[in-house]
Amino acid sequence: MFNKTFISLALTTAVSASAMAATEQDVQNTFNPYKNGVPTHQGLSAGMIINQGNVDQFKEIVDPAMYDFIKSGDTEIKVGATSSFDLNNSYVEATRKYMNDVRLGDKVGEISGSVAGRPFPQEPSMDDPRAGEKLAWNFKYGYNWGDSAAIWPFYWTFRDMNSGKAERTLKFNFNFLNFTHRTQQEPAPAITPNPSNLFRATYLQVLEPFDVKNTQLLIQRFEDDLKRDNAYLYLGFQRRVRRLSTGQVTDAFLGSDIMIEDFEGYNGRISDNKWTYKGTRNMLLPMYNHNDMPLDADIHQDDDGYQMISFGGKGGCFQNVTWQLRKVYQLEGEPLDPNHPISKRQHFIDAQTFTIPRTVTYDRNGSIWKSFSIGQAHPDHHLPQNKGSGVSIDDSFTMIDMQAQHCTTGQFKGIIDPELTPESKMTVQNLRASGR
């Protein structure tokens, strides 16, 4: 009897393990979703405009917030041709090398064996109760900005959506650095020594206007997802560094419509949310070739001719970019903290790049509160130094508070250059030195 039960369990385990193992075909499918053709939708074609008059025909391929904007005449969508955003081959090879070493732990936020690359290249299954968590890990350990990057400069403009008045513009520099899970920039896969066992750090410095100049933020994220981030704020007028409490990452940052937790689509821990995979669909996303878009000659122009994405629509709150029909994973994140200001986020993840070009945020009563678009530019149609990087470039954003009729728009110059983000920049000592 014992032997029969044991054999049965062993077979069940073997079958389960076999079903979950990733294959070369999984790698091909996850990084090349358009190898055999791009998605289509009846009546949709590149170059057409989706507006108030025809949006009902395309309701199935836009998210609920964008549908409301278009239906009310606040904006229109120009459709672009779907293109492949091929990730850097070093990231693909790392995925291939480590894919069957990765395991989730018993708790949400626990993972082992993920050295570099996409942890779970398999297609998610609605039958997998942890599929949402796996998608969240794929985003966290994605090739978002590669191993390091800089946004120099970065403009945020606060806008009244009803009047169109631009109330205030902040000018920043941003930097991102991965300490671990590196694949392309040396050293790989990790910077050593790394005594604090950091995974990633984000640094920003305000350059203008004068009243907030030299305000700096440093976020240090640990490899252990169960450990809370170190977050430090340097206030220029006080000339001192203070630690941010956990609750402050969900406050409006410097008076904008954005929380620190919103950065890059989601800037928190895996363990802070309940994650639910809501399905795979084809959907329009703001992904485009920067150099082919109408650009803003007023706010910024470099000697090399670089200009930033322009904005239009109601209140100037919408990027003037084209949207591609792409394969999308819908992921719902519900904060576990009962005091969190939102009830959930609906993330629409691009299946090829695992960036989050669209997020719809719901208030605590369950009503749509905010709409977040992060425009993704193809690196081969951007700055010369970004060509061939395999990084889907965050290139513009708009966070719209739909209830307050207010927005914050972002215009970027994203640069893939390790020289701009040394390890020394990601320290508290740098906050003090740079703030003087």
C-alpha cells in the first residue's frame, strides 16, 4: 500500500515538474511573439484614427480609461504598425541559461534561482494560481532600462485638464542602476562587492525651479523582496538627508499626480500586493519610433537636435504618439496594506518587453481614479547611442487624475550609457555631496 502511494506521488510530482519546465520553444515564443505575424483586429489598420465616432468598434482593444477619454472626445488614437521590440540578446541568453533553475517560495515575494534573464518565460495559465505573481517577477527582473540608464533631462509639467493651463514645470535628472541580474554591462551578472545585497537603485535630482532645486531622492531596493526599501530624501533648502517612511511612497510626489510607487509602472515590492493574472489579449499600446513622431521644439532642444515628445488633447494631457496593437498580459495588483490609498491597479503589460505602457488605478471605493501611460520608444529609432541596446526606451508619460481633471506629463531624454550612472551615485554620501 505504501509503495503504491509513494509511486503515485512520485509520478504526480514528475508530471507536474515536467508540465512546469520551460522549453526552448517557450523562449522563442516569449521574445518573438510576432515571428509568425502581427495581431489584427477587424477594421483596424495602420495610419487610421480612432476617435469619438468609431471607438465603439474598437472597445475590445483599448483599456477602460482610454475608452472613456476617446468616447468623451478628450483625445484620439493614431494607429501605428506593430513592430518587434527585440530585447538585447544577452538578456535572452540569460533567460535560456537559468530558466529552469527558478522557483517561487512559499510566501509571495520569495524566489530562488533567478540569476538573470526572464524568470518565467512560459505562457501564463489561468489554471496557475500563482501566474500573476510570476508576471510580476518577470516585470521586476525585466530588461527595463537594461543594466543602467540615465534620463538627462526629464521634464514634469503639472496641468489643469479643463483650462489647459501649465501650472508648473520641474526639471530632473534620473538614474537607474541594477546591482544584480545584469546581462550586458560589465560586471555581469552582479556588481561585487555588494555588502547590502542590493538589487537596484534609483536616484533623482531636481534641477529647476529654484524653490525645490537640489531636492534628491534615492531608493535602494534589496535582493530580498521581503525586506523594505531604503528610501532617502535630501531637501536642498534644509541641506539634510532624511529617511522616507513606508507611507510616503504613496503620497503625491512634489505636488504631482504621481506616487513614488508609480514610477516605471510599479515601483514597489512583489510582496506588497496580491497579484492576479486576468488574461491575455491584443490591445493598443503607446509604442512607437520616437524619431517619426511630432516633437516639441519649445521645451527642449539639444545641440544634437534631440527634441522631446509633444502633447495635445484635452488640457495637453495626452502624448502625440502612435499606438500599436500588441500582445498584452493583464495583471491586477491589490495592495495588502488596508491603509493604502488605492484598491487596485490594472497593469497592461507588453508581452514581449514586459514593460508597463498602460496602468489604470482604482480608488478605495473601486472607481477609476488615474490613468498612467508610459510611451515606449524603439531604441533603433531614438538617440544614436541607444541603437542596438535592446532596451524599450521609456520616452514620455502622462498620469491623469480623472476625478480631479488634472495631469502630470513627462518628457524624456533617455540615454543608455553606463558612464552616466556610476555605483557611487547610488549612495547617501552622494546626496550630501551633490546637494551642496
